[in-house]
Amino acid sequence: MNAEESLLKLKNGNNEYLTALANGADVSPAIRRETALHGQHPFAIIIACSDSREIPEAIFSAGIGELFVIRVAGNVIDDHQLGSIEYAAAHLGCPLTVVLGHTHCGAVGAAIAGSREGYIQAITDEIRLAIGDEKDERKASELNVLRNVGLIKDAFNEHPELSQMTTIGALYDIETGEVEWLNH
């Protein structure tokens, strides 16, 4: 599957999610056994926020083994996330990486408010680099996503083995369930 096919599958999955009463994705004992015996073959990497309202497998109507999900508050990027992306792209063949921010993000809100408490500051400092003086929460979330897309692209710019990987940004609306694709 190439990046365009992967993106189409994500878009179709989100469309299913918007009207679904339950997630119809495959989480059966058979798929658990299949992936245990033959490994995972995800079609996309999703960098998502840790927020419990943003569940990539549900948002994209995906089952076991379909998405390689990396979750971190504020969907910020550091070497740990880059290592996970590199693994999924180079070793699992994922052609698409999506940085998935969301509306009403607590980490973005904390950055806007200037929070500098404890370990949270490591996250809010990164987000502030993306948002500058932006006070609109939705716009700030978009800016944060786009910065992290740029960081991923820059990090792998000199990696020919990952030249087929496409990286894009998206914003999930926690009220409507809709995903807005930011740069595609």
C-alpha cells in the first residue's frame, strides 16, 4: 500500500466513524493470532496526543495491526518518537505518518496559559515554540501539528531508506469526530 492509498483508507475510516454506533474493526481472536504468528503490517503511523478522547483506532475504524500509534501529550516530537517512526517506516514498511492533533487539547491550553510546572514544562515549551503568541486554541493546535510535521520531515530528510514515507498533519475535532487534513 502506498501513501495515497493509506490516506484514502484513513479518510474512509473516519467517515465510517462519524456515523458508527460501534467500532466494527477487526479485533477478533483470529486477527490477534494472525498478528502474533506473522507480525504486524500497519498501513499508517499515527502520532497522537495522550488525551483519552483521541483514540486513533476508533477515529479511523482500524483494527489490530492496522495502525502504528505513538501517543504523547501534545503530540510533540523528540528522539523517542523519531525512533518509533523510523522503526515503523523502515522495518514495518509504513508509507504514511500522520501527526494527529485535536481540539480542546490540554497541553496546548497549558502552553497558551504559560504553564511552567514540573515535567509538563518539557511539553509546553515545545508547544510554545510552535504557537508563539497565538491565543486561539484551534489555531494553536494546528500550528503545533504543522511544526511537528516539519520536525519529522527534517529529521528524515537525509534518510534515503525512508524517502517513500509521506508525513502530513491532521486535526481531530473531539466534538464532531471529524478529521481535518491540514496540509494535503
